[in-house]
Amino acid sequence: MFVSKRRFLIKTCGTTTLLSCVEPLLYLVQLYTNFDEVEDVFYSRKNFIRPELQKAPHGSFEEETRILSQLFPKGGAYCLGRMNQDCWYLYTTNSPNCGRLVFQEDPDQTLEIIMTELDPDVMKIFTKDECSSAEEATKRSGIDELLPNVFVDDYIFDPCGYSMNGIMKDGSYMTIHITPEPNCSYVSFETNCPMTSYRELITRVLNTFRPHKFVVTLFANEESVAAGGHKDVQSACWFNSYRRQDIQFCKFKNYDLTYAHFTKFPS
């Protein structure tokens, strides 16, 4: 969890029941800060490889939407990508409208890269058989070189699995979660580090984990230096040896969103 002046961010993996903590968190925020109004909500995830293994209410996006709609009645549910293949779900209260907000916003952006079918040799690093500590896994994999000057809090699970949270001097974050098992290998990378172009960072992430497929999403508002990054993603029919399968663009109330799905070629 990352907590800042105006928001908190929770990133989980596995069978964690994330939505079960939302109502208690809202209660604690009001109790300790007297804040009683939620400005924006963003809940997103890729479709599960094995949804039947998830605990309620995460067995389906429809059920998640039902819970979120009870908590945030003005929200909307979206699906980007191919519903019968790889897709990405979003529930947000930042719904589209005909105009932008009239007040000046702080620059804000979020890049997420969701990777599947990863190189087994890379995934071995994130097992206790291969690395005895999270620090060793972070250095051997090259995670420590993805972004400069990051204070890292990492953890390796027993017998396998890895997660890290990182904070930069400017307050930006990065977070990584890894499921290394060959039958369901998965890596997520996320950061709000402001950049005019994310091409080099995306390339470093892909070279580090070597996935067969990946989804990239970029949120940015008009005040962000990353606003031009949407064109970067939208113009990339190929990303190195990866061919684009899908791309979609959404304009929300005060954010633009680009979604793209790539597969390694030849497959």
C-alpha cells in the first residue's frame, strides 16, 4: 500500500480479497482525517488465468462490479480488449463527460505493464531454490536497474513468488508482483514516474522479464508530461519483437487512457 496526501493505492496478487478492505479503509479515513467524500476511484485488473481459484467476490468482474457499485453508485464498469481472450477490466467513478474539470489539476500519470507466459529461466530467480533473499533476486534479475534512485522494499515468498514496492526521491513509486510458476507465470509492473516517453522504460521491463505476451495501460491527465505518451503507444504497431494485437483509447472526465495488447512474433 502507498499512502499520500490525497490518495491511497493498494496493489495485490494471488487470491487476496482486495475489495473486502475498501469499506474498512473508508471508515478509518473518515475516523482519523474527517474526510468523508471520495473524489475518484480506479479499480482495474487483467482477466484471471484461473478465475475459479479466486475467493469471493473476485470470481468474476460482474460480482466485483456489484460490490463496487454498492460502495460507489456513480461508478462505471469497462472492459478493454477481447472479452474471449486477453482483456483488462476497469471500474471508475471518473466517468466520461462532455467537458474537462475547470480547476487546475496536479499532473498525474500511471503506467502499468502486465506480462504473462514469461521466460522460465528468468522466473527461476524468484524461487527460494535459486535465491535465498529478496535482495539477491532484485539484483540478479535487474529490477534494481529499471528506474534510478529507488528506495526498495522487496520480499521473496517461500517456496516462490516475489513483490517489491519502491519510492523515488520525488515521491513517485514503482511496484512489481511476480508469480513465477510455469503454468501461470505472471508479472505486473506499475509506476507513476513522470516521463515524456515510456518507450525506453517499457523496453527495459520487457528485456528484464522476457514475456510472450503483455498488456500496457497508460493513464495521464492533460497537465502531465506523460500526456504525449498516448501517441507513443498508439503509433506502435510493433514494439521490438512484439506485434500489437489490440489497442483502445478512452477519454474520461479528467484522464485519458490507452490500452494495448502485444504478443511476441513469431509466436
